Amino acid sequence: MDDRDAEFLKRLLETFKAEGAEHLEVIASSLLELERNMPAEEAERVVEIIFREAHSMKGAARSVNLSGIERICQSLESVFAALKKKELTLSPRLFDILHRAVNLLYAMLASPEDDSAERGPAREIVSGLSDIITRREETPVAEVPPLSPAEGVPPPQAAHLLMAETVRVAKTKLDLLLLQGEGFLALKQAAAQRSSEMAGAAVAAAELANEWSVLQGEMKDSEVRNSPRLQQVSERLASLSGALGKMNNRLDQDRRSAAMMIDTLLDTLKSVSMFPFSSLLDMMGKVVRDLAHDQGKQVRLLVTGGEIEADRRILDEMREPLIHLVRNCIDHGIENPEERRASGKDETGELRIEIGYREGQWIELIVADDGKGIDPERVKNSAVRLGLISPEEAERLNEEGVASLMFRSGVSASRMITEISGRGLGLAIVRERVERLGGSIGCETAGGKGTLFRILLPLTLATFRGLLVRCGERHFVIPSTAVRRTARVGADEIRRNTVIANGRIIPVALLETVLELAAHGSAATSPFARLVILGAGGERVAFRVDEVLHEQEVLVKHLGPQLPRVRNVLAATILGNGEVVPILNVPDLIKSALRAPPPPAPEAHEEEAERKVKSILVVEDSITSRSLLKNILQAAGYAVRTAVDGVEGFRTLQEADFDLVVSDVDMPGMNGFELTAKIRSDRRLASLPVIIVTSLASREDQERGIDAGASAYLVKSSFDQSNLLEVIRRLL
């Protein structure tokens, strides 16, 4: 096979994978429909749909020589042909093997190079389906009557016409089209900036012409005043001023026309990138069924709002977080049938997914169950063991505080770790993903009644309205949807870092301080305070800035894979003058403001400068991780030394004094657990705080760390520098 043939086959396989995924989605969702009790006519229609999809996928697999997928599709087609002829009836065993067949097809579609009809699972599925067709001994559960023309299923000619209205486009090409289209917004903003500059030049020219005319009239020497050359210059200046004015008017008209065309183009491109939530939720029925089946539970999934549309990039990013929340509800929340009967509940648990619009450009996504709820004491104990809070703080926590803890890395309410959940990582990752999209997540739980997760997401990631503010010489953009109001108040109205707005006491924070930037602005010393009041997740904070400039449309430029998570920053944008400006992450910003200590009094600065700098030892064998941790800690103001393994780390501890140790686990010579135990057995070092930062995420590893004497245990897969710095502040 030459290179051209290989390239053609590769493209053909990619096309088949896209087509096969569409067929499987229809088959999987239709199977779930068929499994519910439904009228005979409806069951007839669904059987016909699955039959046709299996037949189409079989033909497509044959065209690319994927015999394993072809054999399974042939078996599915035979089963549904028998159902159509009323030679076979539906049963739990048949549904189980049909779902297993679909799962296997998904796996084979993901790796078509491993396709084989002789693979163990494929052979088992084909054999099982053939056995059912041959013996036809299934106990009837729901009979499917002989088929008449299926209502709602288009005949072949109509189906061909429907297919002709759509075309499959590679995702990368669509993303490139959207990216290039969004670039026109920057062009529109630059044109507005140039138009403004042109208008200023036209006004300046007109003023200069008028001033020259006045000066000419004031000349005492009439001969000079009336000289032909002077008159000529005067006329040329007036003509130039008039021409500039006309050019400015035409330029402004052209700019407005171009702006309207760009707005129309962007709206069209946005509509292309908008997909209904049903495209994300269609697969949830199968996820719920499989998870419930594996755990011996009965779960009914209720979905509302699937027709609501959102940016495809948001749907792609939310796929894994949504699956985790569903798993969390089934694993932790919904009880097994025996427990539900004992509690006086229906044996079948209820899992709700609801989507709706909220506050204009936001979408609210709710995932809720009617299970046993989350035990707050388990959450508190988990957080105390990890060093996130003290036992005294745990006693004072209210329900809202407990709910907030659940989203911290390592915190879990599960009694044991399972392959589904319970590692204390999932909810932290869900929160990180939601906030990276500029959204927020909260949790409500009640013992014996269930748990509800509430997520707020923006409608689109491409563009939005943003408020431009200035702090010193720096500019920042704040999403307008999070701005509750702006205000200008006297500095004396701010007392104990709070202000009263609309009858509500709201915390006040200096934006530069929250962003950990050197204060160069006048906000802290001005007799008047310019406030931008932001809201997210039920919290409100007023941020002091130097100037509130204006609201404008903002083109979002994401920070790229090198910076997947930057605290307080959502993305960046480019202003019309070419300046790159950060777009602030409001949920992050509010959490940082509420967590930050109040600004020190001016006279306290000298005392603070005289305090001893805390010293930290980082023990890590990976040079990349070692450098990252060192840079984070040094940027936070700590003195840092490093060691490449536990042996060198313990030797360094004998040579110098440190306030805290941050250690990895897997290292040559002496691992992190052994180093921690050795520190605890040394009389001089026994009270030294030790934080373990590792990729080992299992509950057993965390318990080993705690048993060895670790003060805190953080997992690299959900690493957030703000969590590390907060734990260090608590321990020091």
C-alpha cells in the first residue's frame, strides 16, 4: 500500500468513526426508550429505528473492512428483524446483552485497528445473540406487534432528502472557521479606535482653521493680511479642514456598515457553534442505566430543558464533569432498593437533570437525586485530616461551609474508595472545570432527602459584554453578567472594609490587593471610592478600582494549554489600541477576596517587613515539579531550598532550620512516607509541618500519608496553587 492509499484509508476510517458514533448514539438512546413501558405502536417505531441504524452501520463497517463491527451489527440486525416478525420477545436478559453489544461497539469504534470478529468479547456477544435468536426461549416482557409502516420514520426517499440538507464538517475546520470569524471583532474594535482618532484629527483641523482665520483678522497690516499667498494658504487650510470632516463622515459610515456586517457574521457563526444540551445528555441515559445495574440499584432519569442551546465548546468541556456528578449521585446518594424500602421511599431512585436560562446570558444546570444526602460530619472529618481546617473551625462550620469544603481536593464523604467515586478528587476537578469556563457551582444537601448540585455557565465562550476598569496603569475586563452595580461613595462610608448597598452589608476589597499586584493606583488613598459590586454563587463583594471606563463587546482569547488554570484570570482580550488585557474570573475573584486578610494599616508595613521570612524545604525528584513548586513558593514570599530525594531532604533538615516541608512520595533512596515518619521520630523535628504533594490519589495512599504523620495530602492531578498556599498559611 503506497502513501496515497494509506492516507485515503485513514480519512475513510475517520469518516466511518464519525458516522458510526452517530448510529450508536441513536441505537443506545432507542434501546433505553424501548426498555421503558410504552404503547405497542411506539415500540414498533423504536424497533424499526434500531433495525435501520444497525443495518446502516453494518454496511459502513463492511466498506472499511471492519469485520468485527460488521458481525456484531449483523447480529443486532437479526435480533430486531426477529422482533419485527414477532418471532422474538423482549426480556431483561436480551436487554442486558444488547447494552453489552453497544458498549463493545463503542470500544471497537474508538480503536478500529483492534477490530476482530474473533476477539473474546465480540465472539461472546455474537454467540449470545445468536443463541437467543435460535432458541427463542425468552420470557415475554413486552410484545412488539407485527409492523405496519412505522409512524415518524421517513421512507428511504424522505431520509435521503433529509440527509441532503446536512453535511459533515471536521471539528478542527469548524473551530478554525470560528476562530477566524471571531478575529473580525478585533478588526471592528480597531476600526472604531481609528475612526475615533480620525474624528479627533478632523476636529483639530477645523479648530486650527478657525484659529488661523481669527489671527488673520487681527493682523494690523492690511497689505500682509490681504496678500494673495496668505489668502491661498488660508483657503487651502479651510479646504483641508472641510475635506477631513467629509472623510471622517464617510469613514464613520463605512465603519458602521462594516460593524453591522461583522455583527451579523458573528451572530451566524455563534449559531453554528450552538448545540442543544440534548447532544450532551443523550448518552446520560445509558450511563445511568449501566451504573445503576452494576451497583444493583434502580434509578429513573428525568431530563428537562434538553432543547436549550449552548456553545459546543462548553458542552465538550462539561461532558466529563457531568458524568462525574451523575456517578456521584448514584454511588453516594441513591440507596439500594432495600434501604429505600426501609426508609419508606420508592424502590426506584430519582435522578434529575434540569437546564434553564438564568439572568440573560447564563445557563443553570441542576443535577439532583432523592437519596440519603451527604453526611456533613464525614466531610468535616476528611477536611480536618487533610489539614484544610482545624477541629475548632469544623465545629463552627454551617451547612454552606460544609458544602464549600466538598469541592476541595482530597475531601470525600465516602466510607470507602470505589472505581466510580470516593477518591475526594472528582468534585474538586468538577469545580476547576466549571470555573475555568467562567461559571460557578454550589451544592445543597439534606439528610434522607437528597443532594442538589447547581451549576451556572455562560451561554458562549466566544464573545460577551465586559466592563473595562483601570487600576493604576493596568486595565482589566470584568464580565458584565457578574456586575451587580457600580457606585461612587465617600471613603468614610467604608467601615471595617464593608459598605452598605441596597440595605445589604457587602465586603470591600482593593482589586490590586486581591490580584496580588503592587498597588500603584490611587484607589486606596482617594477621598472617594469607585466600587464595582460583583456577584457569584450567592456571594457579593465590592471591589475598589481607580476608574470605571465603559462597557464593550469582548473577544475571548484563552490562555492556551501552557496556562490551563490561572487563579483569578479567566482569559484575555485585545483592546482596539492593541493592549492585551486580562479578563477576570469572578467566582475566583470573590473567593480570593473573602479568603484574603484585611489590608494592613499603613503603620503596620514596617513591622510586617521586619518579620522573619518563613523557610520551606521542597523534596521532589522530578526537576519539573521541583522547579514549579519552588517558583510558586518563592513568588508567595517564602525562602525555599530543595532536595532531590528523602535522604538528601533529611540531611538538609539536620543542617538548617525550616518552618515546613513539602514532599513528593515516589522517590529513590527514601520515599515521602518514610521521610515523614523519620521526621516524626526525630525529637527536634517532630512538630515540623509536612505537606505531601503527589500523583498517588488512592484512599489507601492518603491514609498511609496520614498514618506516617503528614499534616496535609494534596494530589497533583487536581493541583491548584491557591490550595497549596492556603494549606501552608494554615499550618504556619
